[in-house]
Amino acid sequence: MFGRKPQPGDGNTGIQNSGTMQNVQNQPGAFNSTQSQDNSGIGQEELRSIAELLGRIRHTMEAERGRVKDYEVCVGFLDMAAEQKLDSPEGRATATSLLAKIKEKCGGVPGLVSLIASTLSAVSALA
């Protein structure tokens, strides 16, 4: 009843992982399973994508200026969000907070709200 079960032949009884992922743990009792991880940090492509989204937010805010409550405040928040270092947890938290404030103030501008939501999602995915 207690003790270790006999090890199977060449078959894999565990999960095979590869690529980029967060910290991983192998399945308990697995045999012949492999896994790897890459903690090399945030890719430049993701950071460029977020920078492009921030640019699109600015462009849309300018186009919808009359519908954006506290336009100048929102632009200031956007500038501060764009200055954050997104490769650090603190920078991501600050950018997320600032984008959430902009989203609150722009509730009546549907295209802008969806852009901000996409950007918030992209920043959250960096963690």
C-alpha cells in the first residue's frame, strides 16, 4: 500500500513543457518527463506593442477631445503611464493605476475605453 510504485517503461507519465513560462513544478511521481523555462524577462516586441497602444490612446483622445472629461488631466496621466518602466513590477503597477484612472474618466468614449482595456490587458500580461 505504501511505497513507491514501479517505474514504467519508456512512456512519459508527466507533462512535457517548453518555451517561455513562469516558474513551473513537475508533476509529483512523474517519470521520463521534461520541462524547461525561460526567465529572460520581457521582450522588446511586447514593449513596442504597448507603446503603440499608448500612441493610439493619445490619438483617439485628441480626436474625441470634446467627449473626454478632464482632457488635460487624462493626457497627464497618459504621459506618466508612458514614462513607466514596464519591465519592473512597480512600473507596471503605476501604469495600470494610471490607465485605470483614464478609463474611469473616459467612460463615455467607447473606442477609447476598448483601447485602454486592451492596453491594461497587455500590461497585465507582462507580469
